[in-house]
Amino acid sequence: MTTLEIRNARGLDGTSVDVRVEHGKIAAIGPSLPASADGADGTSRRIDARGALLMPGLVEAHTHLDKTTWGMPWYVNECGSRLIDRIDNERQWRATSGHDAAAASLALGRAFLAAGTTRLRTHVDIDTDAGLRHLDGVLATRETLADTLDMQIVAFPQSGVLDRVGTVALLDASLARGADVLGWLDPCAIDRDPKASLDAMFALADKHGCPVDIHLHEPGEMGVFSFELMLERIVALGMQGKVVVSHAFCLGELDATRADALLARLADAGVALVTTAPPSRIVPPLMACRRVGVTLAGGNDGIRDTWTPYGSPDMLERAMMIGLRYNLRRDDELDIALDCVTHQGARACWFDDYGLHVGARADLVLVDALNAAQAIVTRAPRRWVVANGHVVVSEGVVV
């Protein structure tokens, strides 16, 4: 099929809207579009949306497809509460359980698609125990879903870098093999030598000409110090607009004056943030980020893995979690929560041709809801999902 027409949808502004899709792109969008001729060769299809709410494809800006136990027997979690406990426990479990990153990532990737996520960034563990095994599994999933799910892969050193000789070489090989983004982790708290850690990170990024996405769990002054070291290197190396910081808990611990000053520097350097809106941790200030122009996107982090039994491949549910964490109650405030898992996610991850406009990749989600607020709080059923012009959910049924 090369042509798809969607009639009688409801736009996010409440007005009636039609969409015509040709060759995987939005060819026209607006009210009462003139109908095109029926295709006698079976290359056209029409959908009567019957007032369903039209949204752009949802964006998952931070997950870990390779770790999940989605669709598998329940994992009994008896792990300690420290970060290093969870890292070590996961390494041991993955080494001994026979966990298959290819099968796991494919099952969860398909679940994301069924729930309307059409763009996704996944971190994949690279370490000296598993080598590139997990990466190879997720690369296979990306190839299998390439027609529908636009997937970025982050080569992520979950166990740290400096204390594990050979990790830098493995990250180098991962980027050469097909990973899109260089991941990193807590230069102070895990690597314990922030200068050497960040020098190694930016050297690899410069070698491959790739962006960076760093997990920064570090609290308070430690996290601020890491931010300052990163900002110095971003400016010196011309890496503006190429760095994402995930979690960034320390930003939520600063007083408003100091937070605004640091956020202004992040905005100038084009540093984007990703939050999972966890209820148990302090989070970056959403409204302050938006005021100064810092992109703040939403993601799940892990979904049903050795770290957590929680999470879902439904980004409307994650938008609800963002709404709850940031006390977003008004309908217009919930529009911001949706923005975190749509346009802000696409901007943070540099997904091109995104949105509901002519020329954009045809990623469309139609749900049973009056507006974005209702879609989020009810996690409205996905009536149709279109990914790269392909109908992957029709009348609520995965096709």
C-alpha cells in the first residue's frame, strides 16, 4: 500500500482533520481534504476515524530493550537497594540465566509499536562480561522492525568504564558496528575520576562523530560538578546540541536561582534532559526547563527487568506518570505531559521529519478521547496506529 487516507479525525485543537499519506509521508493534512481517486490496484486505503483523536506517533526517549523480561516468566527480585547492588545483580543474572536480548527486545519493541510508539531510543549494555552480545541482539530487532519502528541504539557501559579494562575498546567497536549514540554513566560516583572519565567519553564521541547520552544519577553538588565539567568540554569541543543527560536528579535539589543559572547554561549548550518522573527521586524542574528553553523529554527507563518490576510500553501511561510527578492537573498542563512523550522526545533524540505536517514521516495515533488530557488519564485505547505509513493497529487490533 502506498496511499492512505484518514477522514473525520479530531485534531488536538478540537477541530476536524483529514490526513493523506503517500509513500510513508504525510502528503496533506487539514479539514475536509478533497478525496483522491480510488486505487483499482489495491494501493490505496481509507479509514473513517469517526472522531478519534489524532496524535503524532509517541516517542520513547529512554528505555532498555535488551534487559527486559517482557512476556517471560516473572523475575523474583531480591536485590539490594544500592545502585552498585543492582548493577552487579544484573550482570550475574544475565551471565547465568541465558537471557536472550534479541528475543526480549523484539517482544518489547512490538509491544511499543502496538501502543503507538513509533520512535524509540534504547540503551544497550556493553561490558567486559557480555562483550557485544546484547548489542547484536538489539541490532537484529532494529532490522526486523525497520519498516515501522525508528530505533536509535545507545552503547551503554552500565557497569562503568575506568575500573573495567577493555570497556572503552568495546564501546569503540559498538559504535563501529551500528550503535548510534555513545552512552556513559556517573563520572564521579561510578568511575570516581570525572576528568579522566569525561575525557574518554568525549574522545570517543569525537572519533565517531556521534552524540552522547549520559546517565547522571549523582545527587547534589556531585551532580552539579559533573554538569560543569561536561559543559566546559561541550563548548570547547563544539558539541553543542549533541548531548543528552538522563535522570539529572541533582537539578531538582538546587534552589530556584541556582537552578535557573545552570539551566540557562544547558540551554545555551543545547543539552537536552530526559526524565522518567520517578516517584521516589527528586526530578529536574519541568516548568523551569521550559521557561529557559531546555528540552525535557520522558522515558520509561527499564521495563520489567532485574532493576524494577514496573514500567509499560505505553507512553500515554508514562505521560500520566509525568503529570502526577509534576502535579499537572489542568487540561492545558496535561498537554505539556503529552509534549514530553511526543515533540520533546523527538527533539531530545534528534528524530527527523517528526510531527503532524506535510513532509513528516507518517507516524499517527488515533485514540478514543476528546483531547490530550483524557487520552493520558484514561490511557485511551489505540484505535489505529500508523508507523512510517504502515497500518500496524486497525480498529484496536494489531495487524
